Amino acid sequence: MASMILSDPSSAASVHRLSFTRFSNSLVFLRRFVGPLHVFSHTAALPRALSLHAPRSSRFITASAKVIDGKSVAKQIREEISAEVTKLKEAIGVVPGLAVILVGDRKDSATYVRNKKKACESVGIKSFEVNLPNYASEQEVLKYISDFNGDPSVHGILVQLPLPSHMNEQNILNAVMIEKDVDGFHPLNIGRLAMRGREPMFVPCTPKGCIELLHRYGVDIKGKRAVVIGRSNIVGMPAALLLQREDATVTIVHSRTKNPEEITRQADIIISAVGQPNMVRGSWIKPGAVIIDVGINPVEDASSPRGYRLVGDVCYDEACKIAAAVTPVPGGVGPMTIAMLLSNTVSSAKRAYNFN
């Protein structure tokens, strides 16, 4: 039996109110994808633009790289989204709605869903949640997707991955109507992202957050050499496509690439999303490069109360001595992913009502 929770920030009769703490995971993606992803007015000062030129002296090599603070940027974006939600509600009486379907009892998935609900509450987005047991049938999931597809109060639908092994993930993701595919994984959205002259309705949240961090820190992407490490459908592939749209010269490094260190060392911009702790060492990094580290990897740490700590794909200490700027783990890309999800949801609601 599924449990369903509704949180409506606009109604005192809400069945369940979602408490907000911190979090993260962006800006409204326009039908015409041109230039930076900034849509909301920036209420806080942006960081000084970063230079991608190699340093002229060895003094830079020993200095600490600038920290690209994803947590701070995500907080600013949530404030901008909250203002947009208020504007939408006051102007036409519409509250954006996000539905999340969770199947099974994986603790990590439950945590992700809980954080998404808290983030929705923080900006005034209505949340719908369906929790199904691990033994639920694929047809049950498809039925909920169909219901949400037809519900005008739901503007975004997210199916939490991974799904149980007996379900066909592709069938389920394809069932989400493209107008509500706020995760950006629908084949039509990815196909449009890949083609020149086509514009996706939504871009996958994590790679979109990576590009937004580069924009917010004033990194000029056009004409730069970029290396994406990893070629997953969720991060690596769409990140490479987004960099191409920004007129970077893009190389993808993957498990079959020969001389990955040599190739990566040529990059002005590195986006790593391979899931291997500390794989990218200082010797892989060009002096003055900008690094976006998507990896979140647990490693044993006896000094930690949890017995482990989180590290990225990039050896942070070594990168800080060589790069111009680098995202920390945690606190870099992670907070941006949910911020982009919220942004995509608001974008969907505005598009549904032709609200600018």
C-alpha cells in the first residue's frame, strides 16, 4: 500500500508540512538556451571572475586555490527562486508543485527524497510524495506517474533512482511527460540538448549546477579546453553537451581512455564525475585550471564519528596547490543539484501558464 503525503505551503489544511533545515540540490532554463543560465536577478554580489591563464610565477603554485562555494551559491539561488514563487502566486494564484516517487527502503534514497522535500518547503513549492514498497509492481509506479501527468497542480515529476531490479527503469522514466520531466532525463530532452538548433525543456540538474557554478564565479568557458571525466547519462554526457553549447572544446575521459592524465592536464576546465576517490592527482592538473568535482565518495576515517568521511574524485589538497579554483566535497556541487531541481520545477509552472 502506498503512502502519499501532500504539503501545500499555501493552505492551512495541509496534510503534512515539510520542515526545512539546510540543503541544496537553477535557474529557469529558457526555451532558447543562449548565454549564461542566469534568469533571476542576483541579490548578492558575485565572486570576482576567475582567470584561466596559467600563473606566471611559482608563487601561485604554493598558494591555495579559490574555493567555489556551492553551498553559498545554492542558498542565493533558493532565495531567488523563493521570490519567483511568491511572484507567481501573487500574480496568478499558482503554486509550483513537485511530485516525488520513491520505491523501496534504501536509506540513501530516503535521505535524498527527504532533503528534496525540505528544499521545496524552503522556497514555497508544494510537495507530493509517494512511497512504495520494494515489491511494488512496475504498473503501480506507472499508475502514479499517469496520475501526476494529468494533475495540473503538479509541474514536475521525479522518480527516485535506483529502482528495484525487477522494474524497467527506461519504461518508467519515459512515462513521465516531457513537460514535467524536471530531472531532464527524458530521451527527448537529452536529444534536444545534443542537437544544434534544438532546445530542451529541462537540463539534468547536476550538470546544470556545474555550469551555473562556473557562470556565478565568472569563469569564461568560450574557447577554453574542457575535460569531462566520466560519461554517465546523468552527469558526464550532459555536462559535455552543455560545455559544447558554451563553445568550449570538449574531451571526455573514460575507463577506456589511454593516457587520461596527459589529456586531463591540458584542460582549462575539469568536470570530474567518475566516482573514484582522489583519482585526479595534482599531476593531472594544469596550473590555473578550474575544477568542478562531482564525485562524492566515502573513505574510511577512524577519527570520524561515522567511521568514514566524504571525498571527491579530485585530490583536494593537491588541487588547491595548482588550480585557480576548485569545488570542495562536500559543499560544492551537491547543494547545487537540488537548487537546479527547484528551478526546473518553477520553470515548468511558469511555462504551463505562459507566465514571464
